[in-house]
Amino acid sequence: MSAASVFAVWRERDALLARLAAGFPEVRFDGVAHPDQFPARALDCDALISFQLRPEWLPRLPRLRWVQSIGAGVDRLLGPPGLPARVQVTRTRGDFEHQLAEYALAAVLHHAGGWPQWAAGQAARRWERAPRALARGRRAGVLGLGWIGGEVARALKSAGMAVWGCSAGGRPHPACERVFAAPALSEFLAGLDYLVVVLPLTPATRGLLDAARLAALPAGAVVINVGRAEVVVEAALAEALESGRLGAAYLDVHWQEPLPADSPWWGRRNAFVTPHIAGVTETGALADEFAENLRRYLAGQPLQHTVDRSRGY
């Protein structure tokens, strides 16, 4: 059998592969900085490190046994039809739970504290005082209570908020006053001042928050999405914001990325857009986690942070 081989598709390919090669001199490492540079030839590699797996790549990966997601999300790896059952998919955990929890809390405090109003007053050079609200005592709901959603719930609770959660099975969580199962989603939404979406994108979650479910939120509620854009129906969210029925949306994930310059989301007065930076992969964390799994792979041991391909996460 030929030596084990790893191929990486990432902008920080050189730094990543240099760290890995230093620890595994017996393994062959190669890669490209951008998906569009993926080789047209067949690759004799065991493992692929990437954010995505394009369908046209599969015929060029006859020996593939393992795909490592550079981020926490894996929908762009599981989507291509024909991914052989033998291929394991693992995710990078890093410290995404703390990054996304701080982002969600910052969004809540920004809105509750009136910062959109104060920023508009500063831009207009207008000294206009008004009562400032508090996040403390308001109710936040976390949709998706995995390892990231659980940390988001803890961060919101630490700010004195009442926290509800919603997950597939509705299992209790120590940071949540109540946890609802998926069938009670509308009841969950109806009690919220803030909704934080932390769901992965799967066939079951795509389009989950449609017009009817967004209408279940109380008037003035705020939507914060750090999961996947496609969980929310874009047109339904746009209408709810433009009509003023929802108070605001904080969106780190978008239906098209990069967000085009002519997208109406840039100019919506009650939408706040960030360029998918709520959780950023660090080269060191990716290298450390992949190295541990590579050691396990070479030793024939089970990999860590594996994805249940049937569930999509």
C-alpha cells in the first residue's frame, strides 16, 4: 500500500500543511488555496481537508476515506450525490462555541441598548436622548442546542436573560428555563423577544423558518442567525422586516456569499450584516485537531468529532 496522503483546499494551505508535515514526515501533503484551483487529475489521497466537496471532485478521489471540514458546518460536504459510504466526515470544533456565543450576546446588547438609534443620531450630529432598555429580564430563544447552541444559551443566561431552547428531542438543558421539542416550534417562537438560530442546514431544517413560523414571533422580536441562512426563508424575513413587524435581524450567514454589492440586505435599516465572521477557523486549532485524527487514522483507531451522515450533523 502506498503512503498515506492528505490534500487540503484552504486559503491558509501553506501554513497548515507546514505544521502537519513537521509532525508526520511519513505522510504526503499537498493542496491548493482556492476550490477553483482543484486539480483536474486524479488524486491518490486518503483524506481531504476542505470547506466544501464539489460533485465533480468525486471521480478524482478514488482512494478517499475521510473528509475533514475546516469549519463546524458540514452541509457543503454532505451535499454531493454519490459520496461513498466508506467516507467518514469529521468537523473542526475549535472554539466556535465561544465565538458564536459572544456574537449572539453582542447582537442582543447592541439592539437592547439602543445602539442603532445612537449611531444614527451620531451620523446626523443629533443629540437626542431616549430611555435605554436592558437585555436583563427579556426572553431569548436558542434554536438548536448542540455544543454551540448550549454555549450560546449559557452566555445569554449570564446576561440575566430568561432563556428557552428548542431542539429535535427537547431534552432539558441546564442553561434553559424551558426546552421545546421540534413539534412545539411555534409555541417556542411565540414567547420570545430574541431568537438565535444555531441550526445546521439539513433537509429537515431547510426553510424551517417560513412566513408562518416567523409570524409566530411576537411583534418587535429580533432574529439573530449564526447557523445557516437557508434555515430561514429569505423573502419571508425580508417582508417581516420591511413591514416593521419584526424589530431587527442580525445576519452573519447569507443566502449568497459573498453578499453581492447590489443586495438589498446592505441597505435595510433594521438589518445588520456581517461577512460570516461569527466563527472563524484558526490554523492552529485546525492543525491540532486534524493531527490528532490523523494519528488515529494511521493507527486504525476511531476518529473524533465524526458526523452522522444520515442526520447531517
